[in-house]
Amino acid sequence: MTGTRAGLALPVTAFLLAAAARVAVVLATPTPYAFDAFQRWAGRHHLLVRDWQPGAQLLIALVAALGGDHQVARLALSLVAALGVAAGAVAARRMAGPAGDPAAQAAGWLFVPVGVFGPWLCWSAALYQEGTYLALVLGGLALALRARAGEGRWWPADLLVGLAALTRTEGLPLVALYLSWRRDPRALVAAVGPLAWIALRALAGPGYAPSPVDYADWEGLTDRLSATAWLADLGLLGRQAFDSGGLLLLALGLVGGALALRRGAPAARLVLLFLLAQAAAVAGWLAGLETAIVRMQVVPAALLGLLAAAGLGPLLRSPPRRAAAALLAALLAALGLQDGLGLARRAAAAFAPEARLLAELPAPAAGGPVLVSPRTGLGTRDRHDGCEVLLGLSELREGRDLVCQGWPASTGPAPVLRATWADGRYRLEALP
């Protein structure tokens, strides 16, 4: 095998395995899941939705413009996430040592099962931004390590890291940390992302709101914040991490990070800083949402996995050690796939009532919209309702195809059908 082919084997295999796992999740859960995803699909004809960065929404809007449905949008985001897994494997290999070193190669392969870590698999196969964000961060890091070795240019790495700030709020401090690591005026290319986001917010203002639900997680935080409740939520997050294997990744990542730092692995300190910044974001997220959710594990787990692979890979210099590590990695990948599929199926099952209602509705509603009296008290802080689910599962438009009781009065046509939530199901009837 030539050097070029050997170098491509790792990222190509990592991409194919990560993509196959995510496609399996999408096919196993034709019902999309979770409320941010519903809002994104309901706002698919807009680039700016709520106060969210437009990185992932750009792909969703592009799919919608080309005539694709939410399944196609999920597949597109899944492929982007798989690119991030491939980039993470390359970054681990480059952090661990020279390209020809078998131990460095082992480090790259150790990252592959991290790419099917259950929460990462589940939420990057949905209409969420974690997969896109990690693709930019890990892709930028892999390119930066390549440039550092004199094998490429810096500006593509700087640009990818900068674009992370257009995908998640955590990308803003991440860009600052990256610039402090680069210490080169030319790295200000990375400032394009933050500056573009500031300009978009200043010029466009708040984004499209597909529902009247208040998404301001930080509003009234000082009145709502309780140290006791926050610690209880942290404990819940710990239990969720135990179930997913996140605590194992935490232990391996801390050990691997310490070894990588002691060895002077390139960018090890930067990845640790990224991890600390993300931990601070999770702490704030716990306070804002007033609960722990599995999705909080995704970005920390990817960074911990990178440190674990880069730090522990150089210990695998003998064939027996590499064989044992390969068996363990295969086992962890299988468990991650099982967990990710289970998480996705449970998340999708929560919205089965709305899916059943959509199957009963005429398409489009005959002669006018359907008036919906939805189930309420859904999602984090009990602020969501079934109308959001209906809009996020379908091609229906609020006001034209659906009128929701409790939402601002519609100026569209009068409803001809009524769907009422009662006794655990929606009941559909014609209106006089």
C-alpha cells in the first residue's frame, strides 16, 4: 500500500463507519425528535431562526430549497457529522506522533469508536448543530496540525475554526482560545465567523420564530437559580453519563490528556482549554434549562475522546497491545451504536401522538386549516406544545394549514377541522 493510500485509510474508514451508523439512526427513526429540531424544520425557509447561529440551518434551508424533506436534511447533517469523526481521527493521529509511527496510527484508530458514542450518534443524526459544530472544530484542528507540520497552509484551518462561531455560541470563546494558541496576525482569518455573526445580528435582528414559545434560557436566571437544584441536575447528568459510557470517556480523556501534555503533544493544551470552556458552557446550560439532558455530553465527549486517543495511542507499540485495544474499541463501538439507536428511538417515540394525527389529516386539510388544541407542558421547562411538534414533523404551515389554540390569533382562513388532545390521544372532528 502506498503512503498516500495508507494515509487515507484512516479518515475514509472513520467517515464510512460514522456515516453508516448515522444513516442507520435516521432510517430507524423516520419521526424526527426534540424541539429545537422541530423549530429548525418549521423555519426551514429562513436562514436565521430564533437567536441561533445559522451554521446548521444553512444546510437545512438548502435541503428544503432543493425539495428535500426532513429525512433528507437529517441525512445531510449526518454526513457532515461523519466528516467531523474522520477529522477527529486524523487530529488524534497527528497529535500522537509522526505519520509513519505505528503508535500514532493506533491513536487515530482509537478515535474511531468515539465517533459512534451514543449521544453524539443520536444528536448528530437529528436536526441539531452539534455534528456540524464538531466537524468545523475537529476539521480545523486537523488542518492546523497539518500546517504545523509544514504539510499545508494555515488559512483553511483558521477559517474552519472561525466558522464554528457561526454554528454554536460556544464557538465564540473557542475562536479566542484558538487565536491565543496561534499567536499570528494571519490567524485573524478566524475572526470572520464571530464578526459575521455580530453583523448578522445587528443587521437582521432576531430570527424567525416558528412558535410563540420563549426560548430565552437565560431570562430570569438569577431568580430561578438554586445551588441545590443545580447540584441535583449535575448528579442527573452524571447518571446519564454513566449509562452512555461518558464517565469512562472522562477517565480515559483525563489520563490521555495528562500523558499528551507530559509528552508535549501538539495542540494538547489547546484541546484541554476547549474542554474547559465547554465544561463552563455545560454548567451554564444546566442552570438555564433547569435540568440535565443527554445532549450535553456530545461536545465534551468528542474532546475527551480526542485526548484519550492522542494520549493513550503511543502506549500501543506492541502488536498484542494494539490487538487488545482493537477488540476493546470494537466492543465500545457496538455499545455506542446500540445506545445511540436506543436514545433516538426513545426520543422519537415521545412524539408518536402527533405523528398519528398527521397520518389522519387530509393533505392538505380539505378546504381550510385544522384547529389544534394541543397537548402542553412538553420539553425542557414544560414550555412546549404539540403544535410545535406538528409543524416540525410535516410540511404544514401555521395559519395556512394549522391554527393552534393558545397561540396568537391567525388571520388566515377559518378552520374546517378540529384536533383536540384528550385522554392520551388526539380526537379529530369536522367543524360546522
